[in-house]
Amino acid sequence: MARTLVVLAFIVSSIGAASQQQVNPLAQSMVDFHHRIDAYLKLRGEITKKVPEVKETGDPAKISAREKALGEAIAAARTDAKQGDVFGAEMEGFLKKTLAEDWRSRSVADRKALFSELPRGVKLAINQPYPTTLPLVSVPAKLLAMLPMLPEQLEYRLVDRYFLLRDRDANLIIDVLPGVLPQRPTGE
């Protein structure tokens, strides 16, 4: 009996010590980010069941109408959505730091080329469709490798000084992180 009590005391003290260990804040923010993405995808999945799929993919008007209907339905379900709801405050810090480090690592020519691809003077907001008049500028591969992976329904985009989380099928901006790149040099 005494031996059992000693073993139990050891187990309890081990559990207590383990629970007092510090959690890596970045790892926790990544886990929280993915939980928020999962919550968005769950909502999106429920809405997608109500918006009929396009059976015939050859008609661009039907594809565009479904995309618009899906985007509007998701936006209507997220009327209270605000900046940072998906990225989260902790991830915003990580993302801004990562984007700044990537920017500093680029040559002057790379920076100039990136600005030449990015549209200028655009105002973007959550639950807004990604403007069809803008090119879908990809996030550079080197930068993409440093970011948390996303499910296939979502993607990152850079537009002017905005870093976006975009729903591909709904063409909808899910979250926005403004002011991520330095000011564009005048004359560019």
C-alpha cells in the first residue's frame, strides 16, 4: 500500500510538472490559426451544401454566378467578421515579421519587380469579393514556403500593401492584414 502511494505521488507530481511546462507561443498561435480556419471551413461547408454546384463547366456565366452566390452567402453568414478573426493577433505578428524578413532578403530588382506586379491604391476588406479587375498575384514561392500551409479552398494573396486570405471558390476575402509591405517608392 505504501509503495502504491509513493508511485501515485510520483505520477501526480510528474503530471503537475508537465502541465507547468511552457508552450511555444508560435506553435500555439499556429494551432489556433488552424482551428479558426477549420471553423471557417465548417461554416463554408454548410453554406456550400445550399448553393448548387455548376454541372456544366463550359459556361463561364454559370460558374461566375455560382461563385458570386457562394461568396454572398458566406459573407451574409459572417456579418460580424472583422480583421484578425481568422489570422488572429498572434499570427498577425508572425506574418508581418515573416513578410518583412522576406522583403529585406530580396534584391532591389526583386522588390521593384514585386511592386510592378502588385496593383496600386486598392481598398480591400473582409467579406468583399476579390476584385475581378485585379490580377491574382501569387505570393512568391520563397515566401509561401515560410507561411503556414492552407487547405486547398484557401490561398494567400498580396495586393499593394495588403496580405489577404482568400476563398478560391467564393472569390471572397476572408481576412486582411494591411500595411505589410513598405510604402511603394514614388514614381513606381
